[in-house]
Amino acid sequence: MIMNLNTRKLNVSKLEIRWYDKILLNRPIKVILISLVVAVVAPVLIYRFLFFTSIDLPPADGFSFGSCLVARTLRLPCGYANVNSEQCHPHCCYDFRSKTCFHRFPSRFSYVMDRVWDEDVVLSARVATIPFSFQNSLPRIKLSIDEVSKSHLSLNFYNPALVEIPHGNRLEEKNYFYDVASPELNVVVNSTERMIFNTNRGPLVASQNIWELTFWLTNESMYGLGEIPLEKTTKVLYNHNGGISGIPLIFAKSGHSYHGILIEAVAPTVITIRKENQIVLRSITSLGVKLHLFVGPKPADIMRDVRNLLGVNKRMEYWMFGAHICSETTPNTALTVTQLNNFINTLGRQNVPFDSHCGVSPIIWDNDCTRAKITLVNNGARAVRNARKRFIPHMKPYIMYHEEMEQEEEEEPDIVLPRTATRPPACFDVRPFRSMMLQSNSGGFYKGLVKDEKVIYPDYKNISLEFIQKMWVYNLPIDGMLLEDTWPLDESDKKVDNMQNYLPYFNKYLEAAFNHTPKWNATRTDGKIYMHNHNEYGNYYVDSLKEVLGEVPTFTSSQFLSGKIIINRQNVSTTWSGLHREITEAALGGASGNWLWSSPICGDTEHLEINTHNNLCVKWYMAATYMPMIKIHSRDGGRDPLSFEGTHRTLMINAMRTRISLAPYFYTVLQNGPLLRPMFFQYPEIDQLKDTSTQFSVGNDLLIVPNLQPSQSHVHVWLPSESWYELWSGLKIEGNVGDAVTMTTTESDFLTMVRAGSIIVLQKDVTLTAVDTRLRSQYSLTIALKCSNETLIDETEEEDEEEGEDEEEEGEDKVDEGEETVRKQHRMKQKEVIEEEADENEEEKNTETDIKCHAKGELFMSESMTMIFKADDKSLTIQAEGEDFDILCKPSGALWANVIREIILYGLNADLNNFDNFKQIRTSINLCQLQTETQIVFYYDD
């Protein structure tokens, strides 16, 4: 037995132990092995049971599979995001925990091509249905790329079955290049420095009544669509009450450069900015999506290209700087002419300057009106003109509805009915033009509702000239027209509970936009659905009226990609946030190309409480000083200064007078750029200012910091350059670029700063209109000196650099080569002098300094006359650029004053001042001397 045991032990020791036995018998290795298995299997199981709604494989096309392992912040909704797993498309991903349906990355909802892209290539859908209601995809689409200019190109994704697009232009020289990947479509556009557009393998969905495109512009800040900065929001491009008034342009910052994108959307379009700057565009259209890309690299370059695309309004008339006033009570009630005269006269006695008025009431088209109503409007217009004001009527696009409009037109009787007939004489008979009205989908007029009154809507796209001529029944000239509710407005109830049965895509944002506009399925006179061209309605209304009333300045509350009209902001709430929004909208509107922008002071809605809103309205009047154009529109409560009392009234009137005194500067600025500007636009190179929305530039030389909160006692200023002065006191404000400086304010303050190195032309003796002030008020020059303590050669160079900066307009230097040559020669001569002195006394050269001060400004008077002002700490030099001296020197027919009576100097040594922070000089400089002299030099000490 002992022997057998030993033998057995020997046999065991001789057994061969395999490699996997070692692994299984080794505890540390076994733990590692189990961990690896879990790490591989667990994600697969999670991927399968948490994200897959099915185990369907991708289309049998051999293209990308697409992953569902997408970070939550990067997930793009696949159709409607918040649905159950059965409603989530099989080619989407589904998160069972958050119950959201989202796209794979890369998305399977894309288009492919069988060869390298060109304009003729047909793109084919990868997936036969789309995530919205499982509707069929468009099987074929096309992409056209148009190289519009060296800094502007357009991308047009379109349905070739419905739209024919000519091949895009091709340029030899351009500042961008693009790549259209194949076989799976992906579009990337680069400038010479950076990527500016990328569809990023995201979804491209195309079907009937829905196109979706996702793209990326930058991983830094974006601006536009009423927001500074633009981040994590949803906007609707569908003209409506509270919608976007300006151009749908987005600025994108990338490093120290900017580029932009303009979305050309005539159909209802929803734009969603997601957390990681992904932009999702969904449009209710069957035609396609068009985008315009602008390379920049400065915001001003983008604005220039946009204006080249959309056109420019060059009808900036001086009277527009004066306030426009309109008072209305109810839709059926008008002021009497006596009341209107009393109101205008009282404004005059209170020294309230304004230049235009709407008359007795807004004009609402009505075929059932009396001669008395026509006469009242005509007499109101005469009262306005007799007061030496401009008559600017307010007009609506709709027509009051009456039951007899539905009756067949009868032959005109041979005998004219007497005035005592029961039916009042019609302003115009709409019945012969019934076919030119929007139609209900059930037949007959489409009838909307405004202020509980039924209205009908002309289809101005297909209206006849005869109709417009008959509609305008008034015998009076107009100086302009202000068009309201041009979306157009319709307050009737809309049932939207089952919209998804009619449209594949609809959400709460579209519901809000559709709520106060004609019903989406109303039809035009050509049988097409009204909704698809809704955004153009305001443009067609403007064009129709101009056929009859001529090319007068036109303000409108809605537009579609038009740079030739004046924006009329409407339905602005009387709140502090409303004030902030109006300043921001006006600044972004100007930066986007709409330089002429009208905003209502203290809002224009029907919920005004004088005692509650008086402080807010005072600040609004002060902020409106720097708006391009302003209106005072009173409805159920007065917003004009006469509606307030005491100090509030005084401050409002003072703000209106300050605006007129600054009008020469505003007029000059608007010849070459927008008036009110966001910080990122004016100072794109200063990163500290890029997202600032609490201060704004007014031209190149003024900076405003408005109070945006009730009882605000301090404001913070982020300095865009080292030296500024408070405009009215001369207090010097210094610091490093980007520094924050805290300034105290009161209820009567509105912080306005002037840039060191600039000259501001004012007319302080304000009369009752801007036009009259321009002629009668002598000039006051505020000279804000920029001084430095440097050696002569260095200071000369700095002055030349500063002049180059001052002459930069719209992102382009405009330095005169002849002047630059003279400057260079002057610098060389000065350098030779200094070098010679250095040989004699090196120590004296090192210590000798020369304080140099300079400032520069302009006054634009006409295309043929601009006054140029240059100053230092000893003298002022004035030159005339142009030969149109009649505009200021002709005894009869002059438009401008010709005498400078006051000079205010900021930046002198304190011992030279005759006030705390400035020196005031009373003088009399006649600008007409420049008819015979090349320049006027005025020495301060003479």
C-alpha cells in the first residue's frame, strides 16, 4: 500500500498543466479576465437593450452603420424627441431611461451619390422613410453651390422635381474652398484660415412639407436672431407678433475672426441652437433649404456682403431723426381735428421737438365708409402739415369685412342714389376684386379677426394696380408711410390640436407663431397654400402701395430679406427686459444690414400704468436718444411727454432735445455704417467685450451704458480702449483695454462716453423739428483730445496710426496715399533732426519729450460736401471736402447752419481749463470762408 501511494504521487507530479489551467487557478489573473469580459459584454448589452428599438441592420448599401453611443449634449432629436420606443424610427436610437429618440452618429438619414459631386449629380436617400410620421423621403435631391463673390457663397439643397436651379457661378479668386464628400454627403466649407461650415455627418431629411438640416459653424460664441450671445435657444422664422424683425443672420466667432450665415427661409422654419453649438434647421417646405455663407473675417465685412445681397436703403432723410408721434384710442375712434391741433400746439409750448405725426387715426381699408371719414383723414393730414410737420399715416394690410361683399356684383344704376340713401357711399367696392383675396380652404373669402372685427386679406403678390388705385381714396400727399400688422395680423381662434395629421412637423414654437397670423391652409389666388410664402406678405404689401404712392420712406413691421425698407418695431412690451431687448435688437439689426430701424419709446402695447412705469419710460426716452429712429405710439395710455408730469416730463423732453442736438453726428455716421452697434461688431479683436450686451457703440466715437434695471445706481463699463471722457462733463475715464470700470448713475443720468481722439459736432439750440434745427442752430464742437507723452518721432508714428484707425470704415482702411506720403516724409525729416541733435547731446535726446494731442471728426452735409475737423492742444483746423457750398451758404435755399459758436475741449492740462474738466471757448467761425480759403485755422488762445 505504501508503494502504491508513492507511485500515485509520482504520476501526479508528472501531469502536464496547460496554460489556461494556470489562468483559471491564478486568482489575480482570473479577476482581470472577468473584468475584461464584463467591460466588453456590458456595453454591448446596454447598447442593444437601452438604445436599439429593433435589431434591424442599416440599409443594404454598405455605407456607415452609425453609433448610438453619443454624448447626451451632442444628441440630435430624431423626429420628435420625446416619444415612446414604438414611435421612434427603427433607424434612430432610443434611450429608455430618458425616453428620447435621437440620431445615430453618423446619421443614417442622409443622401448618397454614385460619383464625385458636381451640379448635375443626383443625391439618393439612404432611408426610404423619415422620422416624422414615417413619411416617405424624397428619393432624389440636388445640391447647388454658387460662388457669389470672393467672400460669399450659397448652398442650395433643393427638390429637382419642383424647382429648377441654374448651375452656380465659379470664381478664379476666392477666400474660401469647400469639399462635398462622396459617396455619403457631407459638406465642409473652409476659409483660408479656418473651418466655417460643416454638416458634420448629421441628418439631412427631405420630404413633403419638411426639410431638416443640421450644421456647425464654430465652437466659440455666436450672435444674431436677437441674442447676444446666441446660445441654446429656439427661434421661428415666420413673421408674426413678437417674431424676428431683422435679417436672419448669425455671426460666428472663430479665434480672432468672424464668419456668418444667412438663412433664406420663405416658409415656416424653426432654428434650434443646441448646447454644443449644433444648429438644427427644420422648414415646412417641399422645395428645399438655401443658406448664404460669408467669410468675413470681420463682422463689418459680413455686413457689407449682406447689404450687397439684399440691397441698401439710401433714403435717409434728416427729418427721420425727429420723433414720430401717433395717438390712437380704439379701432373705431379717431381724434377730431380740433383735438389734434390742440395736442400739437401744446407740444410746441412745452418745447417738445418732433418731426412727423400720423394724423387723426390709422388708415384701415374699408369699402363701407362715408365721405365724413375720408374728409376727417384729409383734414387731419392738413393739420399736421400746417404745423410744419411731416404726415406719415399708419396703414394696415387687411380690409374690414361686410356681409354684402359675398353678394354678386350688380350692374351700376343709371340714376345716382341721393346722399340720404340707406347704404352709405362706398370708399371702394371690393366685390369686383374678390378673386384677389386670400381664400378659405372651404371656399370663399378667408375671414380673419382683428379687435373683434372681421377682416379679409388681399393677396398682394397677385393684386392689380387698379385695385390699389381704387383702395387709396384719399386726396392728400404723404411724406412716408408706416405699415403695421403686416405679418398680417389675424386674432381668430386656430385649432391646432391635430396639426400633426396635416403637417409632418409641428411644435409649440410654430403654434405660437401661427396663432396670430392667417390660418396655415388658406390659399392664394394661384391656388397655392398661403403658409409657404407667408414671410413675403409684407414685402408684397410695400411694393403694391409704392405703385400708387411712389417711392416714399416706408416703415414696415415685417419683411423678408429686404435691406431697402425701414424696420418698424411693433407690439413691444413696457418692461425693463423689453427695453434691453429693443436696444439689443436695434444693434444687431444694424450690424446685420438694416441700418434704418424704428423703435417705440416705452413700448406700444396696451398695458401701460403711468405711475408704475414712469421711471422706466424716462430711461427708455434716454436710450432712444441713440436709436436710429424713434416713434411715440400711444394706444390705451399716452406715452408722449405730456402724459407724464413734473421731473419725469422734463427728463423726457430733455432726452428728445439731446437726440436732435446729436443728429449731425448721427447723420454722418449713417453714411458709412450702422448707428447703434454691439461690442463684438465694433471691437471684434477684443475678447473681453465679445459677449457684452450691456453697453453699445454709437458710431465709432460714442459709447453708451444704459440702465437696464429699476433703481440701478451703478453701471459697469468694459473699456474698449484706454482713454474716454464722459460726453457732457469731460470726466476722464482711463484703464487698460478690457478693464471693468464702475460708474455711479442716478435716475436722471444716462452714461455716454466719447472716445479720446474724436470730435463730435452738435447743435445745442434745438427748435421744434430736426430739419429746422439743422438750419438755425449754430454748431458746438466737443473736442476729446488724445494726448501722450512720448518722444517726437514716436508720437508722430502713433498719430499716423491713430489717423489710419479713424479712417477705417466697414472693415477697410481708406487712407489717402498722397497724405500718407507726406506723413512719411515728415517722419523722416523729424528723424534726421533728432539724429543730428543726438550727436551733439545724447543725454538731452534721451530725456527730451514732447506732449502731443490730436483729435479728428467729420460733418457730412451732402454727397458733395463734408466738413473735416482736425485738432491738437493749440488749434483747430477745418477743411471742406466738396464744392456744394450752397447747402450752407446760399441766402435762400440753404439747409445747414454755417457758424461754429462754441468749442469744448477735453484733455488739456487742468490749469488750462475754465471748468472742472474742460475748457469752453465762445467764438464765431464762419464755415463759408472755405469758399475762398483752403482751410480755417483757429487758435484757442487768440
